[in-house]
Amino acid sequence: MIIDLCSALLHKLNKNLELLNSAPSIPTHLYGPLYQQVCRLNTFDEDLIMARIDKIYKSLNNSVVVPPTLVKLYHGSGEHTDNDTVTGALVGLIGQNIIKPLIEDVEMHMRYECGCEVPEMPASLCVFGENLAWVDESNVNSFLESVRNSKHVLMHAYLHTYRTYLPFTCVFLVQTDRGAYVVDALEHKRLVAMLSYDCTYRKYMNGKTLLALREEFRVVPCCCSLVKVRECYFVDFRIRPMQGELLRLDIAPEKDDEAVLESVKQTEERISAQNNITGGKRKALDDILKLRDFIAKNNNESVNYVLTERQLSLILEKMPKTKIQFKSVLPRCSPILRAHIEDILFILNEVVENDGTQPCSGVEDCSSRCTENGSSTIGGGNAVERKSDSADPSGHHGMAKEPDKGEQKLNDRLERIELRSHSANHLEIDSNIAKVKYHTFDYDKNVVEKVKNKFRRKKKG
């Protein structure tokens, strides 16, 4: 709807410009419509558009939810027989998981002119092995040793093109004499680039993998030979055949809650050791990591897309208290993180209260905290959180909690987030008159009056 509205505005503007250019003299009756279109384009407000998008997402989430299904693609006749089985070879699976690229980019500009002669690829490397091993912090050294001790290495990049205009590499497969490895290209982007310019082993890959290494990783692999692997011949990631071992390794951590908690604990210890985080910031780190996993699972996104470790380190270093301070620390972040700024600030402010740190200084800083209590979109819906005593019947907001009750307070907040679809509080913004209408029955009257007075002053000015 928003794209159609913008297209209509541009269409009217182009039509008026065409009349102006074709006419010998500028008709006076075109000044009014042309001026109106230019004014509407100049007064385009991103916040109003984002509020409309949030409202549309909420209406979609309140509709009938269709459970996700696993679509199987068959090559051949694809006809159903009497016993409801499909004939033909299974060539691909389309699941619900969608991976997004990271914001960070690898800063490598390597270019080698290698004159090594690469022999024909051995027959043992024509097919990737069934026993695939994920490369993580625990086995990265053994993986590098296995690659360097091999004479021939088969490489392949899985390009993802489903929800992006430019394809990006999400999974990188490496086949050596000792086994097959799966490298998460989003997490170990620098490692993938380093594997490409080592002359100690011969590399075999197809044309798309070579193009991805040049354009995405900015490296030109040496000692390389182009080959066609039958398993990796499909173009689109959605119809590329996924091996059963790869799917099993990908789904296994999601089914075990203890594995998820253990992963959060390991990530917390690693970030704390790297950035020397202690005291209350250590508790905030644990809470933010739990919230990140909750948001990623609820929105079916990658945890690194929601919040990277580098962004988390910057947040804990600066400890922002308001939205303005948060955006100054992270001026560029993912849309999901931008929608959950209120949740991150809630955890950080709890640490400030428990540690006895001085609150935000200045009238402007405190007023911005009150007037910026907007909607926090979670899973496409709107959940308006209030920090006054009247917002929570139990009176948790506004009074300091004991340090040992921070865990319970975070769990209570997560439970309220899960019940977002049952909340009756939301904002409806009319872009024509730029006026905020509140449809709620228990909103803090003082906050409402402050926001209304703010918009009245803007309208008069």
C-alpha cells in the first residue's frame, strides 16, 4: 500500500512535468497541483510510515495463522500414485528458516597472480561426504590443520537469493581427504576468505563459487580450477538439494532447550572475557543474550542478524539510557533491533537501578525518556510498554528491584511480550493531520497529555 501510494505520487508528478515540458508556456492551473505534490514529497516522514507498517503487521498477525510446512521438490514426472506417493527424484526442500546477511563486511583486498598448475580433480572429491562437521570455536584449529595437510580441496558456496536482491553466501562447504566440513559464512566470513589464497593445496570450485569469492569476499583464489559438481549444480538456494546430515545438524540445537541455554552461557563467557565485562554489566549481558535468542526464535531470524556481538559490546560499553543515546551508539542496525530498543533499554536501566548509578542527567534527557515511550514491535505486532506505576497493576515499574529479583523481572517481561496479540494498547497515526490518537483504557494520563501537548506545539509552529 505504501509503495503504491509513492508510485501514484511520482506518476502524478511525472505527468505534470510532462505537461510542463510539452506546453509552449507554463499553464497557471498546473502550479497548484504541482506545488502540492512537491510538498507531500518533501514532508515524507519515515516515523509515520514505520507506524503504518507496524499497524499492518499487527492486523496480519491477528489473522488466521497457517502452520509452516516443509515443501518437497521432485525432479521427473512428479505424479501421484495410488498409494499417495510421488514418483521422481527428490531434488530439494523449502523450509521456513530464512538467513539474513550480517551488516559487517570483511576488509580484505587480496589479489595474487599464481602460476601453479592444477591437475584434474580426484574422483574421491566429486561428491561431498555424508558425515558433515560444523566448524565452530572448538574445532576450528583441527579444521585448518585438515585443510593445510590436504593436497586437494573441493569448495562450494551456497548462495541465498530468497529475500535479498543481491545473493550472498550463507553456507560454505569444504571437502578434504579427511572429511567434509560446513562453515557458517555469516559468522566466519574472514575464515572463508583466508582459505582462498593459500597455495599449499589445490582448490576446485564451480563458477558461482569463484564469483562469490571475488565479489563478496574480495579475494581471488590461487591454485584454483573450475569444475562442475553434480550435487551443487542447482542455481537457487530454495531448490538446491540439502543433505539429511546437514538438516539434522541444523535442527538439533533448536529442539534442545538445554543446548540453547548452554550456547547462551558460552557466548556470555566469551564476550565477558574479550571485553572485560564484570559486575552488573555481566548480568545485563546475560539478560540481553537471552532476549536476543527469544526474539530470534520468535521472529524466525538469525541471532547475528538480530544483534551481533560487536554491537552488543558497544551497547555494554556506552550503556545508553534513552533512544537518542542508543541511536548515537548504533546509528545503523537491523530493523528488528530498532523495533526492540525499548526492551534493551529496560534491561540496561535495571542494571543502573540495581548498581545505584546516577540516572540520566538533564531535563531534556529525562523528558525524552518520557515522550519516547513508543511502540515496540515484536514479531510484527505492537506492544506499548509503559514505565509508570499505573502501567503495571503489580507496581513493579517505578520502584527499584533487589539484585536477586532481576531474573524474575526479565521473565515477567518476556511473558508480557508473548501475550502481545492480546494487548488492546496501540497507536494509530493519521498522516494527513499528523495527530496521534490513543485507543487505550489504562494508559498513563500524564504521559498522554505530554505527548498531545508536544504535537499541538508542533502544529501551531
